[in-house]
Amino acid sequence: MKILGVETGEARRGRGEPSDLARLLERNAALRDAFADSPTASKRLAELQRWQSERLLRSHADLRANPRYRAAV
């Protein structure tokens, strides 16, 4: 699997098995696709994602305030 032009699976590891990151990204895409056919579910997912993002910004406000870590948050 390529992400932003970088191989994350077997070609990168050389072992014939996808990396943990590649497996997680594929699972995430599959779960996201499960909501695509339902406008109600898609809306609820967007609400959950917005809530989680806001919660993490509050939880990590100290890192966000630090110029060194701001881009990561």
C-alpha cells in the first residue's frame, strides 16, 4: 500500500506482510466506507470526529501552545 507516494506494506518491510500502519489504514478506510451508504450514519460519524478533535485539542492545549510541538497537534 502506498500513502503519499511512500510504500508502507511488503515492499518496504521486505517480509511479504503489510506493516501495522498499513493494516490500520486499510481497516480505517473499510470502516469509513461502511458509513458511506447512510447519510445519517455519515453525519453522526462527522459529529463524532469533530467532538474527538475538539477533545484532543483541549487535552493537549499545552503542546499546542508550544511552538516546537504545535505542528504535531
